[in-house]
Amino acid sequence: MLKSKEFASESWLTKLGVRNYKVFTMSRAICGLLCIGLQFAVPAVAEEVSREQIKGIDEQVQEIKKDVLSISSELKLLEEKLLYPSNTQVSLFVSLPGKDKFRLDSVEVMLDGKAVATHIYSFKELEALQAGGMQRIYTGNVQTGEHLLKVGSIGKGADGKERRQTGEYRFKKGIGPGLVEINLAGAGEGGNGIGFKDW
């Protein structure tokens, strides 16, 4: 009877051991699978984090660019106020009529006998002028009183021939800022010359 009891206990222990071994083996297999899964999952998570970080850095760079542009425009305005006070400031603007088929190539501006500005126009600049835009070609300091402005333009008419025009204008600089528009409407075919306008 005792032998049978010992045998029974051995059988029970063996069964328990087998079960424990099976559980142990299963847990090892599960742990192994989890480790393999983590090896693939961690790089994916790291990749997602790095993409998010790159996106965040890119957004920060864009914000910094906006701030820099804003500061740059503010500094330009401040520089203009300091370098060209309103009592001595004069600005010259170039304009073209939209309907004119004259293709402007270059403009030269002289103020009181001194060359103050020359500009060669790109296709985009010419398009902007023909669409009604204005170009500030010169800003500088002059004393109050009368001044002589001479302008020369070179371009091509609708027929493809080169056309040169010159114009003169006397303007009086007052206490406030002086603004003069140089209208190249007369530079095309049948034009009567370069027009000027005080603002």
C-alpha cells in the first residue's frame, strides 16, 4: 500500500514536473517571440519618433525664417528712416502702361548731373510693370529746392526695332519726402516722350 502511495506521489510529481516544464517551455517560447517582435518594433518606433522630430525641427525652421524676414523688413524701414530723413528724402519710381507693347530693356537715371541709378529689366520685372506695378529705382537725400532729373530708356517696339528715349524734368523738393513717378508711356511707338509726375 505504501509502495502504491509512493508511486502515486511520484506520478503526481512527474506530472507536475511535466506540466511545469511545459509551462516553462511555453513561457520561454512566448518570451522569445516577444523579443523578436520588439527587435522589429523598436526601430519602427524610433523611425516614427525621428520623423516627428524632423517635422518639428522643420516647423521651427519655418517659424525662424518668418521671424528673420519680419525683422529684416523692420530693419530696412529703420535704416531708411535713419539714412533718408523725410526732410531730405527723394524717391523715384518707374512705371509702364499696360497696353503699351514696348519691351523695356534698361533705364538710366541722372539727378543733378550725377548718375544715381541704372537697371536692366528681366522678363518677370517687365511683366510686373506691364501689369500696373511700379518699381522704386532710387531713394536718396537731396536738399530742399529745385532739382534736375534726366532719364534715358532703351527697349524694343512692337516692330522689334530698338527705341531710345530721353526726358528731363525739373522738380522742387519741399520739406516732406519727395516722390516722382517716371512714366515710360511715351517710349513706345507714337510716344511723345517720357512722362513725369510729382506725388
